[in-house]
Amino acid sequence: MSEILPYHLRAKGYVIHTFMLNGVLLFNGFVTPIAMKAISWKYYILYCCILAVEFVVIFFFFPETKGLTLEEVATVFGENVVPYDVSQAASNTKGNIAVKEK
């Protein structure tokens, strides 16, 4: 999970992820048996409704990143990225790299 976050947010993102994961595990471990005993199979309907709401939120509010380069993904999420120019980087070296001109 932390690989998708920029370096300055990785620790905070991991803490949030761990906190949310433990909350969901606690909910599933303690609330689900009580709900199954109280409303039995109707709990599955409630669970499916929650999943439907999650699907709608993800579908309409999460940005699409399929097929984008890393630079384009960073732009979608608001990061300012300077494209890397290989020819400029090669000209800044002290002659160790030979650059073939077209």
C-alpha cells in the first residue's frame, strides 16, 4: 500500500491504512456474529447494500489511472512533475556518455 504514496506521506498513509484495517477486522469479528444472530440472513442484504454504496463512490469519485504513465498519474493527483530530458542529462555529464544525434 505504501508504494503508491509519495515519500513524505508514506508513514502517515501506512498508519491510516493500519488503523482502518484494524477497525474493519474488529467490526467483522464482533459485530457480524451479533448481527447474524439477531437478523440472520437479512444481514447479507445489508452487507450487499454497503458494497453497492462503496462501488458507486469508487466509480464516480476515484480518478481513472489505467493506461497512464507515472508522470501522468502524478499530474492527476496534483503533483508537479518535470519531464526527464535524456539529452539534457547527457550533455550535463563530463563526456562519459556518448549521445547519438539524429
